[in-house]
Amino acid sequence: MGIVTMSSRNYVTMAALFSINLLNYMDRLTISGILPYLENPADAKPKPNQTCTGCAGFGITDSESGLLQSVFIVGYMIFSPVFGYFGDRYNRPLIISIGILVWSGATLGGSFAKSYGALIAFRALVGIGEASYATISPTIIADMFAKEKRMRMLIIFYLAVPIGSALGYIVSGQVAAAACDCWRWAFRVTPGLGVILAILCMFLIKDPPRGESEHALQHSSSASTGWRAYLQDIKYIVKVKSYVWSTLAFATVTFTIGALAQWIPTYIRWATAYEDKSYAYSVKWAGLGVGAITVVAGLVGSYVGGEVARLLGRRTKQANALVCGFSSLLAGPFVYIALTVAHVHKLIAVTWTFMFLGMVMLLFGWAPLAALQLSIIVPTRRATASAIQLFFSHLLGDALSPFLIGWISDGIRASLLPPGVPTALPKLEDASHVVIVAEERAQRYALYSAALMSVVGALFFIISSWYLPGDMDAAQRQARGRRGSGDDEDEDLQQSVDSVAEPLVKPATSDVSVNTTDQLIL
């Protein structure tokens, strides 16, 4: 009994997983830092210092810009269930390594795309590769650590999200600017790092037995294989009510984050040009500003959110869901205020302040949400549960929001422009004041929907908290191979659990409170 000892191999594995997660988000947000270059008309005149060839944009619309991120998410979510199935049954470091090589190769390929359609195809491949990592990594952490150590390790793991996202914004913009405004070089930074990490992954990442940290399934191989076993997994997962509601809540969070991640650097440029074009931020400085607040807000939000959930978890089993709900509720108004005042030059400091607070709240619940999901699913089905949650949260969230925001923005801009003014969006530097005002308003009104979705997510998290204590107790009983009162009505579910798990642990011999963020007690 007691907390599982953290070996040096676990430290090394955590360092490797953190590094890969950082690269994952750096690669994912590269596209957002160079959108203005891609929106430039293909026949735009090169700048005097631009000696590179083949670096013209594709002249794409706002909706087409959004589709670049949406198609990435579509590939990501479609293949998440596939990797979830493999992640519960086969060698996880090998699956992660293959995924890294796929997304690194696709990113490099995108830098050679000769058309918008080709770039779309490469972005979809990047999503497929990243799906392998996102579904599996949290399950490795859960199998290595238990109780409050698990929450601390999840906090560290998710600190890579803001750091990687900020690096994606900053590095892509800086590299493109340094390469004579050539956006293609922004895609050539991460692939080499990806290959190195893929090789190291095979030697550094530990693949612990499923449920090792809870003394469950010790020395067993994996879950049963075959489509029947997979259907049993899904049947088990969808009956966990707190899981269903938290998945819907996560969809609203990803909707908001996906929309902001894609559009805020571009929106800031149009907003700062609203009163006078001379105030407009360059692509380089817009990306730098958004990247800076993202990394600081993410570090603060991820760490403080995880610690609040860990401490509150000593008092109530509902802690993780309540922390996520509270942060989502506050994020919406903060983002709304930031968008509303962004076009007023004298209030630009207010814009950055409230955007920072909004990002803090959006990232406040990342570690608690991961801990929530790990607490209500038995060890042999965690990768599948993670994959299904990723699928539906992205389907309803950031697979939709970048394109939807762009589509709404295009429609609003067309309605605001006076008759006779072309609706095709020119470069900001060449745009008239009428076009700048219309585009700023169009993007702002479209982005308000992202703020609203965050508030809706708070409601879903609250509903999830109602079911969370019972679902945690049920997962604990099932992981131990025991039946509890009220389980008779779900006999077929218990039999499916028993088919992949023997009696899993020795009886507890000491008093350990369940009111912690550990979720599954040692």
C-alpha cells in the first residue's frame, strides 16, 4: 500500500513525453503564425528584399484559412479511435514513434506544396500522425503514477501545451520574416526535431503494464483483441455519464481554443489597423504578442489549475469537474471583453490583459480534465476512452470552429461592404479604411461565438460533476474485480470487464481516503 515509487526511468519517460507534446503543439500552431502570408494574393508584388521564389500566397479567403486547421483536426479525430484501440493492446512507444515520423514528414511535405489543395492534404496527414501521440501519452502517465503524483505529472505534461503553442506562433512568424517573408521555411523547423524524438522515443519511453500504478492488471498483457472486444469497450465507456458530459464540455473548450488559436493573430492585425493603418501590427509582432501571452497564461493556468484541483480533491470527488466548470465560465466574459475593445488603440493594453486572463482560464482545466477521465475508466480501456473523447470533442469543437469562424466572417464582411467594393480580401497593407473596418467587425462578431461556447461548456462540466463520485467508485470496483450494490442491472457490462481482467489487485490493507485527485486508489 501507498504511493508508487517514482523510478528514474519514470522521470526520463516524463521528460520524453513532455518534449514530444511540446513539439506537437509547436507544429500544430505553426499554420496560425503565417496565415497572412497564405492569404496574400498569388500575384501580389514581392517586397524589395524578397529574393526567394515560390513564396507567394494562395489568395485564400477567411473560410479557406480556417479550413487549413479544420482539416488537420478532421484527420486527427478520425484516426484517434484507431490509435486508441492499438494503444490499449500493443506497444505504445512504437505507436508514438511511428506517429511522430508521419506528422514530421507531412509537415515537411507541406513546405513544398504548390497549391492550396496540396497544402490541405498535407495538413490532414499531420493530424493523422499527431493522433497517435495524443490518445496514448496520458495513459502511460496514468500507468506510472497514482494519487497526487499523477496530478503533478499531468500538470507538467500539459505545461507543454502553452509553451509549444507559443513557440509555434513565434517561431513560424520569425522564421518566415527572416526568410524574406517566405512562409515555406516556417514548416521546415520541426521535422528534424521530430525525427530525433521518434528515435529517442523507442529507447527512452517506458511502456508500463496497464494499471500498474493501481496494482491492477499486473503482469497481464493487454485487453482482448478483435472488433467484438472493441465494441464491448465502447459499450462500457458510453455508459459512464460523467464521461459523456465531460466530453461534451471538452468539445466547447476545444471550439473556443481552436477558434482563438487560428484567428487571434490575424484578428489583432486588423483590429490595430481599425483607427489608423499606421497602428497595425506586423505579422511578426502579432505572432510574438499572441505567443507571449499564450506561454505565460498557459504556464500560470496549467499549473494553478492543476494545483487547485489537487488540493480541492482532498475535500470532494467532484473537484476536477468543478474546477473545469469554474474556469470555463470565467473564460467567456474575459475573451468577450478582449475582442470588444481591441479596435480602440488607447485600450490595446486592456485587450492584451483580458486576452491573457481568458487564456489562463481556458487552460486552467487541462490537467484536471485529463485526471477526471483517467479516474472514471478502468486501466485497460483508457486509451480507447481518450480516443473517443478526442474524436467527439474535436468533431464538435476545433474541427468545426476555425472554418465556421472564417465562414461567418466572410458572410458578415460581404454584408458590411458598400455596393461596388470587391468582397475579395486584399493584403492589409493594400486595404482601404472601409475594408479594414468591415473585416475587423466581421472577425470580431464571428469570434464572439467562441466566447459563448466557453460559457456553455461550464454548464456541461457542472452536470458531469453530479455523476462523478459514483462513476469513480464504479471504476474502482471494476478495476479490483469486485461487484458493488447497484451493479446487477449492468451484468453484461461487468462480464465484459471480467473478460479482460482477472481479479486485479490484492485487498486493501490500510485506510486510504478516496477523496483525492488520484481517482483510483492504491
